[in-house]
Amino acid sequence: MNKFDYKEALKNIPHKPGIYQFWDEEKELIYIGKAKDLRNRVGSYFNKDYNVNAKTRVLVSKIRNVTFTIVDTEVDAWLLENSLIKKHQPRYNVMLKDDKTYPWIIIKNEHYPRIFWTRRIVRDGSKYLGPYASVSMMHNILGLIKETYPLRTCNLALNKENIQKGKFKVCLEYQLGNCKGPCQDYQTEDDYDHSINEIKDILTGKIGGVLRNLKSDMEQAVADMNFEYAHRLKRKFELLENYQSKSTVVNSSITDVDVFSIASDEKYAFVNYLKVMNGTIIQTQTIELKKRLDESDEELLELAISEFRTRYESHSKEIIVPFNIDVEDQSLKFTVPKLGEKRKLLDLSEKNVRFFRKEKIDQYEKLNPEIRTERLLTQMMKDLRMNTLPRHIECFDNSNFQGKYPVSAIVVFKDGKPSKKDYRHFNVKTVEGPDDFATMEEAVHRRYRRMLDEAGELPQLIVIDGGKGQLSSAMKSLRLLGIEKQVTVIGIAKRLEELYYPGDQYPLYLDKKSETLKVIQHLRDEAHRFGITFHRKKRDQGTLVTELELIEGIGKTTAEKLLKYFKSVKKVREATEEVLMEVVNTKQAKAILAYFGEK
């Protein structure tokens, strides 16, 4: 294998903006990137301090040649990078997964222009508006236009010469009131073009001016006592006003801006785009990008911005983003809003991208449940500051009734789900009275003493239901066993769902909606349920034993023997003297019969 002499290659690369291309031994294009300074950027790939990512190291190991293209500005590099990636789809570049053809609304370049939708763009001077990511939204807009403006739908060559020669006759659309009959010169071209100009304003978000003109015409029609025409204008006004109320989300003073937001995880990123004109969102779409080299959110957002602005032919001078973008261009203004209407727009975009991400991830996880498990465990590992995935989690909970019948319960989760066959109960043996701390200490010690004796695998995470006191008691037992550094231990306090770490006085607060907190709450609730069930059973047994002890001549030991033999007090009550004498003597049997006979 030929080794690439990057130092020699760098000598020929200038300190200028442009795009660079990496080629492998088979002369296949494997990566395309952009740079403000080509030499510095390409050289950084061969810098060991920079090149810490495993995937990037694999990429660098395959490089056998570097080519580049110089451009005038960084923005030019930005756009060129995007178009080349889409054309060549190199192996190590981010993959744009949503690149299908979206429909456009076309205003045809002809006399009396038709308006319809298409997926094919022809450079014939026609005006194309879109593309529309939502086909239903596009059809709603076309329906509004059809209901509000009578336009022709035929494909006749309606030039002045043909109309004046009387080549055409009006069709059914004219009779139905859907067309004003320009084919027979019943409608002038100026009047038709006036409607087309209003439609252009509606499609580009400039609906306020259209409404003002309509209101003025309506008032004039009323003044002229032309009430039928005024009613038609009022109907059109109401339709457009209703459309605007559904579209306007911010102050109409915000004109011609692009809004972007991003949500990402280890493998995928999702970017939402909103196109805003005069406070109205006229285009919106979310795309998915598959990561190849653990790209940062900044790199991915830059790529998506270039893609969207090319796809939608946007020339907005202001771009609203969630964080600063390192693109130097005097003609563009990047805004990271903190408050106000622009912040509301960014919040709306972020809400959309989060929803899209959740929907996509849910789809993946339904098809591949193991993906959800890995993602959940990875998230828990990050949230809880662990070094390993918490595949095996155990949770402890104590129960007692006025200091009596103390029990401890342990529940086990494996891969984020309950493993009920591994649940265990503990009858507390060494603790007298209501001492929750000592009970926890005993339960933890007994659990892991036995696990060590049987050479079992320790859990990665132990959850203690309780605050600092219970956590300290658990740690005392773990230190005694010498395993306190082999597991992560946290305590969860009931009141505010605070998570405590040993020796840390300040709690960790997780987002109330986080999946990590939900798993911990599920563990805690399951341990509580399991413990309470066992505790109630034991308490009920204790209550029954006490009742048998009320019988003259029956002590605690005899009562326990009776329950063990008959299984319940009811069966003791129903037993004959002969059967009772298999457990007790004649005097005790008669006393039992007399006691229940009286009751």
C-alpha cells in the first residue's frame, strides 16, 4: 500500500477559501469538505492532536490524493460543497436522507397565466413557488386560490390574435362561475393580471396588502350601492383573512428570514427549516442526516442551511439559528435570538425538529427494539455520569408497620426492563424497632455478600430508595465488602425526585421528562410495590398468629405450628378435635374448639 505524503501535498494547497476532495487508492472520491483556509483545514486531518475520532482516523488512513477548488468567498465554498456532496455522495460525508422531488406551484409564463402544481421545473420564464414539503398544504393553498380567484384551467393559446378572431368558445367552467371567459374577451388581460399579482403576494406571504386593497374596494362598492359585488369581495376577504390567521405566527414586521434548528444523537441529526415572509410561514420542512464521522452540530447545520437555501432558492439576508455559525459573509446576518418574536420563531422550529426526531426514532425502535435499548442505556450512562452502560440495575426499598414486621425488597432491571425472576425479599434479622438505616445496611450487605460468595456478576448501578441517610447506610455495607468502587450507587429522595451521590451534598436534578428519570422512578415504584406486597402478607400473618395466641393455653410457638400445618386460621376454626390433636394435645384442642365456638 502506498503511503500518502501529506506534507508534499500541502505545499501545493493555498491559504484560500474553497472545497477539498479526498481520494482513495482506487481513485474513488471518499470525502468532500469546505474551508476558509484550504491548507490549514486539510493539514488538520493529519494532526494527531486533532485527529482523535476513530472514524476520522479510518478516513485519513485511506487518503491517497487531495484535490481542491478555490472560490471567491466562504459562502461560495459552502454552496459548492453541498452540490458536490449531493452529486457524488462520498462514503464518509453526511448522508442527506430526504432528497426526493417536492412539488412546486407554477405561474405559467403565458397570456392569462394558468396556476397549477408540478414536480418538474422547466426554465421557460414561468414563476415557481415552493417547493412544498407538505403536499396537503400545497393543495389547501391551491384550493383557496381556486375559490377566491376565477382563473382559466384550459391550455388554449389565448393570445390577442386568436381571441379577436373568435377561435374559442367559453366552456362549462365559465357557466359554473369558475372562469370569467378571457377566451371570448369577457375578461381583460389587465384584470386577469391583477388577480395573478394578488396571488403572487399571497404565495410569498404579502397577504396584508391584498387584504387592505380588498377592504378598500369593498367599502367603495358599498358606497356605490353595488351590494352584490361588495358581498363577493367580503367573501374573498373572509377566506383570505382566515388563511392568514392560520399562517401568521409572529409580528408581520419580521420579513424574509430563514429559521433553522437542529436535534441530534450519536448516529443521526435532524434539521428543521422555516421560511418566514411578513410574519407568515410560507415553507417548512425537516430533513434527516446520517452521520459518518461524528460531525458536530455546527458542521451539520452549516451543511443543512446550504442545502435548504439551494433547494428553496432562498435569498434571505437574515438567518435565525440556535447558535453561532462560523461563516464570514457580509451579505448574510446570522441571528441567535434570546427574547422576542424571533425567539418565538426559533422555539417553534425547535419544537418541530424535536417532534420529527421523536417520530423517526420511534419508527426505528419499533422495527429494531435493541436500538431503543442501546439508546436508552447510553443516555442513562451520560445522565448519571457512569463509565459503563447500566445493563443490570438493582433497587432497594424498606417497609415496616409502626416498627413491626420490617422487610426489605430488591427489584432488578436488565436492559432497562424489569427482570421479575430476579426480584428478592429479605426478612430483617438483626434490626430491632423502626430503624430504616440499619435495615438498609443489613439488606445491602446480605445481598452482595451472597452475590460475591456465589461469584455472581455485580450490577453496574444500585438505586437506593431514600435520601442521604439510606444512601450512607448502603455505602457502609458496600465498603465493608470492598466493592464500593465497582458499582455506581445513587439515592432517590421522594419529595423532589432528587438524586444523591455518595459524599456529594448537592443533589442532581434530571429533567422531569427525561427517560433516565422515568426508568429510575419505575425502579423505585416497582421496589415499593414489591416490598409492600410482601410486607402486608407478613403483617397479616403476624395478626393471625396474635389471634391464635388469645386462646388459653396456646402460645406463640404453638400458634405458628398450627398455621404451618393448617395454612390459615379459617382451617383451624373448621378443624375437628381429632384433626387438631395431630398438632396439639387434647386440652389445647378443646380450648381451640371452645374459643371459636363462642365466637
